[in-house]
Amino acid sequence: MEIQLDIKINQYPIIIGQELDTDLLEKCNYLEPTNLELQVIKPPKGQIVWWAKNPTLKYLNAIGNRNTITPNLGEIDNNPDAMYGTSVYLWFEEKKLIRTTFQIIQNKNMAVDLLNKLNEEVIKAIGNPFSKTENIVSWETKTEKFVIEYPKRMHGYVHMISRV
């Protein structure tokens, strides 16, 4: 059983266990990290990482701006209190997606608001979380885990992780 949230980041479908498709990743504006970036990311041996800067995350059959997290770099709202960036990292092992981390960066208040909305919609779609702490809410199946990580300082995160 998998967690069904219809997540797409830059139109790339996020499905744990899906095959690595470099052509589709490039079409969806993902990049392979440079050697310098790999020194910061430090993927475990045997894992391949792709990433995107300021991607849009869509979930639960997003229509228009509903169920969408789109970075606001001033184009949407020039109010500094409403501005934030995003990034995403995809980890592949044996050419299969094993982990995704989406970040809402540089604005704690916006991250909390956007993650609260995501949390509410996920509860409506698949029910109450498996576990909940002050900063982390997670849903789990035998094969995968979906995690909302609220900011401790400036950044909030959404993770999808293989449990196999």
C-alpha cells in the first residue's frame, strides 16, 4: 500500500520506488548537483541526487493555486513578510526514488501557514497521522513514510521516504 497524495514537484510525479527518468527530470527543471554541491549534500554511497531550485509543489490533484506551494520571490506578493523560496532534493538508489525532501526556505511564518494547510488537506484525504510531535507530523505504511516537519528556525520541510 502506498500513501496516495498525488504529489508533483515541478510537474515531476513523486512516487517512492519509481524508476529514475533523467529525461523527465531535465524536462521538469531538475539538475544534477555539481561536485561542490555534492560535498554539502553528502549522499550515501550508491545514491544519486537530483535537485531543483524554487520548484512548485502540487498535491491532491491541485487545480490552479489550490493545494499548491509556489515560491514567492516578489513576483506574487512584493511584501517581504510573504516572500519565501523553495528547493527539492530527490534521492535515488538502484535507479529507484527512495526519498524526497521539499523545503520552504527563509520565512518561518509562511512555512508554518503553508504546512498547516498541507496538514489539513492530508488529514482530509488519508486520515489522522501515525504520529505527531511538536514539530513533526507523519503518516506511515509498511513501505513509505510521509512527513511534515515544521520550522524550528526559518525552514519547513516535506519528506517522502521509503521504509523498505
